[in-house]
Amino acid sequence: MPRRSTYPEQFRRNAARLVLDGNRPIRDVARELGVNHETLRNWVNAHRRERRDGPAALAGEERAELARLRRRVAELELEKEILRKAAVFFARETDR
């Protein structure tokens, strides 16, 4: 039985983009790349789902981590703004 070849993920994404972004037929792109047109069709469909679902495709655990990280970024931005204002204040005080 012949071994099934696997393609790198980046190759799959680029091949799907050639079809979707270039408005080219799947069969033509598949022929140029030397892959089966049904294989390319699967990659294109997966890429379409990924584009359509976007961030909503995140799992519950990933969504919770994303929310936690966004809160942390907001907190750090606030701290940075406070430190910036304090630096301006102390710089003025030392000039006196």
C-alpha cells in the first residue's frame, strides 16, 4: 500500500488562498501544484470555514484565556499611563 503524502500546513493555506483570493478554478490550481483536485477542494473548504468562523471558532478554554489576556493588557496599559504621568510629574519637580 503506498504511503500517503502529507503537505505542510503553510503549503495548504497558500494553495487555498490561490483559489479563494485569485478566483481561480480548483482544478487549474491543483494541476499547477501537482495535488489532487479533491484534496485541494478539502483545503479550500477548511480555509473558508476558518475565515467564516473567525474568533468564534475558539474553544471555550481558549476564549477564557483570550478574555483573561485582554484584561491583563488593559491593566498593563493603565499602569503604563500612570507611570508616564508620574515620570512627567517628578521631572517637573526636579526642575524647580
